Amino acid sequence: MMAKRRMFIGAITLLTLWLRAVAHDSPSHVIHSLTHRMETEGASARLLTARAYEHRSLGDLNAAIVDFTEALKLKPHYSAALLGNAETLLSEGRWSEAEAVARQGVDTHSDVARQAPYQALLGKIHAGQHRWPEAREAWHAALRSPTPEVDWFLGEAESAGRLSGPAAQVRALAEAVKRNPSIVLRRAWIRALIDAGELEPASREIENSLTETRWRSTWLLMRARIHEQRGELAKQRADATEALTEIRSRMNPDRPDPYLVAEAGNALALLGEQDEARAYLQQARGLGVPEALLSVRN
């Protein structure tokens, strides 16, 4: 997410940071300041887009969409507004509208780097509707960017798995790790190995990591999944319980880390607490955790 913010929304970020500095860092105060500026100076695409992002930060998605739409009336090819509008429409589950805006973003730019965030959005839109061939095509297009984001690799790998099975997902993630040695991608690759039944190589990776890391929950949950596949229920529950204890000690309820929320859901699923697990996993989805990382019980 940060790469496309740097690419498209630098001016918006600077403006809102300045307004927050003078308005005590409150989104509602920033909205008031932006509204006052537009009342005195006139509306502009930049100010409307800045206010739309503040509405979105408060969860007022309808108000955000209105402001993004008005911004695009003033400046039809304004990238920050196109991207924000497509993302917000996607969050609302307005698939066809989100797709139309994302395609407009692709058509607005001629180079693959600037098209890539919109292609990634198309990947999310298609995946959300289980249109897996189209999703994979969009992820492939996004990954032609010279600076692809980790989430794009995860999306492409999920599409590969949905189309061709766990072994295809393993291959896709192995290639992703070669291109970007991110710990997130490495962990996803190990999870895919487990899903594919390749338990021995996955176990070796996990045991090596457990000896090298301070925070163990991610690796404990993966080891618990191996125990689950081997029918070792007591070991499965022991690892999941230890992981959940660590996760809860690290979690800030006021500002929950999305990936800790996902791990809590995965731990509870391994402990058989399915209703509570589903609530955590749904919260993690809402916080933007890629579906490929919610792989214990969806």
C-alpha cells in the first residue's frame, strides 16, 4: 500500500499532515479545516480528495465516495482520487463500480509502473468475486512493475492455487521469494508447503526459524498445522495455546495490528473455537490482511 501512496498521494499526505498538525491530529478537525478552506477558496480536486481520505479514516465510506466523485468531476484523471475511489468502492463491495474506476486508472497511464496499483485493485476485485483467471491475469500485470508490493505476490499466488492447486501456489511463492526475500513471502511459502502436504521441508524451515526469533507465534501456528495434518492433537493444541498467549500479550486493543488479529483467529481455529476464530478473521480481512494469510480456517 505504501508504494502507491508515495507514487500518487504525496501532495495529499503533506496537506493533511499539515492540517492535522494545526488541528491537533484529529480527522474530524481536519475535515472541518478542509471544508472551511473550500468554502472560502473554492473546491479543488486536491482538497476534495484530501477530505475524502479523512472521511475514509473515520469509516464514513459514503462521504468519501461522494468527495472522490466530486474531485474526479473537476479533474477526471487525478490519480489520487481514482485510486482512493476504487479502493473505497471495493471496501463497500460495489464490485462493478470499483472495477470501472480501476480500469479508468489503468487507461489513464501508459507505463506499467503507474498502471500497477490499478491492476492490483482489479486483482482484488476479481478475487473477491472468485473470478480467478481474471484475477491472476491482473496480478501478473501488476507484477510487471519494477517495484511490486508484497501483497501483489500473495494475490498472484492465491490465484494460482485456486486455479491449479496447492503445488502451483508453492511454485508461485517460491518464485516470489526469489524476487523479493520478504519474511512475509517466506512465511506464505512455508504455509503453502504445508497446504501441499510437503511437511518435511516445511518443518525444517519452521524449526530453524524458532531457534532464531524472539516472537514465536507465527512459527508455532505453522507447526501446529503440521501437527494437525499428522493427527497429533495434543501437540497441535499446545503450540496453538502458546501462540495465542503470546499474541494476546502483544496485541493493543485500541490499535490492533492486523496481522496479530489474523494470527489470533488462526490460533483459535486450531483450538476448535470456530465462532471466535471467524470473528477475528473477519476483522483481519477488514483491516486489509490478504486472504492468503488467513489460511487455517476461512
